[in-house]
Amino acid sequence: MASKYAVFDRSRLTVKPLAERTHDLHLDHWLQLDAPTPPYSHPQLTEVANRLIAAKETGAARILMMGAHLLRAGVNRHIIDLIERGFLDHIAMNGAGVIHDYELARIGATTESVARYIRTGEFGLWRETGELNDWVAEAAALDLGLGENLGRRIESSGFANKSLSVLAAAYRHSVPVTVHVGIGYDILHQHPNCDGAAFGAASYRDFLIFARTVERLEHGVLLSFGSAIMAPEVYLKALAMARNVAHQESSEIRHFATAVFDLVPIQGDIHKELPKTDPGYYFRPQKTILVRTVADGGASFYFCGDHRATLPALRSAILDQA
């Protein structure tokens, strides 16, 4: 049975090379490990650092969930260093994250002006970036995770800046990167070679890989950097699945820590859910990550600040304590 509704004909699109795009971020934006960073201090950073160190020693999960802005903050080397040192053993990101990671690795630049390119209909329609759609289709065909195959492909590429790729570094160290995609959210979905079914298969495999890691969250740590929707929602569903099985096996996933790093100021007690009459109630990282899911034995922390400052500050706290 065929749909009674017409669809957009993608063969009519003009897709241009990245060489014709003006990039907002270039290689010099990405911090070296020893470069000065914006100052940031918080008395509870040390406690989160110690919990990550303890989780590494026991093999409990050390999860980083992130929005794409964390990569755009220029801290890729800091993330990769934490992977290499074993303080992160799972990374979850949205679809935009892989785009920035890929473009940075391939051409040493990323990010376009939405305000500029949406006026002409050029926004997002860049030929080289569309190669990711082919890799996603390959992931589905090979029964690989979306992040897994992209990391494999970047790692085996000749890209000049692949040392900055979080995806490649994670693949190299057998750390899962799971990519949690919403169809229509990312510029890849505009391209004529986008296969929605392949995205569904590969990203759903990533969700199941993520849920498997959450099964190891007892005495572990979950970090969320700048993800107001993806992180709390994906984590919530995966935790429900993991606890469902744990309950049947007479085990538990209660004693773990969560830490949210964001720019949104939280008024009052971060450990209490706001009333629905307060607009802050709808900030999911607070009610989901900081309150509801740790209410039965867990601990939670909130750090308000720019990612370019907070991620390096966390890494420094870990190295100071390790």
C-alpha cells in the first residue's frame, strides 16, 4: 500500500563542496592539553574526580553523555586523554556530534553560519559531509553500531587531523561511542544519499549498546555535558531497562553518581524537583539526572559553566587525585 502523501524529491537538491563553505571554527580553536583554559573551580569537582577514579578501579561504568557543543568548545584532546587513561569507558552523543568530529578530522574546520546559509538554502548541503550517510548505511549492513563504524572509518582514513577525532580514539581503545539520532535533526538527513532505515538500525543498535553499559552503572559515574534532551531521555530509558533486568536477577543499580555540566543556572536545591508551575521543571537534566534517577541511594552534582572551562577543570581534578 502506498502513501497518499507526496514526498520531497531530493534529486532536485544542489549539494556543494565544503571548499565553498565559510567555517566558523578552525584548528587553532582546539586546545592543546597544556594550553591555559578559562578559570573554573568548584568544591565538588574533587568528589566527582574521586568517584571516577574509584569506578575505574572496580570496572564500573564511566559514561560521558554530551551535546555537540562540547566538541565545539575545543576540548577534544582532553576527552581523548581521559579515554586513553581509562577514566571514560563509554561516550554517548547526538548526531550533530559525529558531524563536527568528522569535519574536524577531514578538513580541520567545522561549523557553518545557520543565519547566513539558511537564507540561500545551502545550509547543511555539503558534499563531503554527506559521506557519513554511506558509512551509516555500511554500519547497518554490517550489523555495527553507528558510532562504531564511523570511528572505524575515521581511524583507518588518511584524514590529516584524525588525531583530534573522539570517534577514532574511542574505536582505537575499544570504548563504545553511541550515537543517538533523531530523524530530521541533523544536516545528514537532508542529503539525497540518506537512508532512514539504516540510521534507525545503526542508532538503535547504539541504544542497546548504551543500555548494556548502564547495566554496569552500580558504583559508577554518569557525566552529562550540555545535553538538555538527548542525555536525560536516553539515559532514563536505558536505566529502566537495566533496572528491570537487575530486579529479576536480585541485584541493584542504585549506588552511583551523576554530574551535569551546563550553562543553565539552577536556583535552589539541585536535588529537589521543582513544581510544574516553575519553568525550571522542564529542564530535564535536573529532574531526570539530578533528582529522580538517583533518589534511591545515588548522588548527584551540578556544575554551571562554559565547557571550555569545566571539562579541562574536571580532567585536572582527576589527574590531581589519581
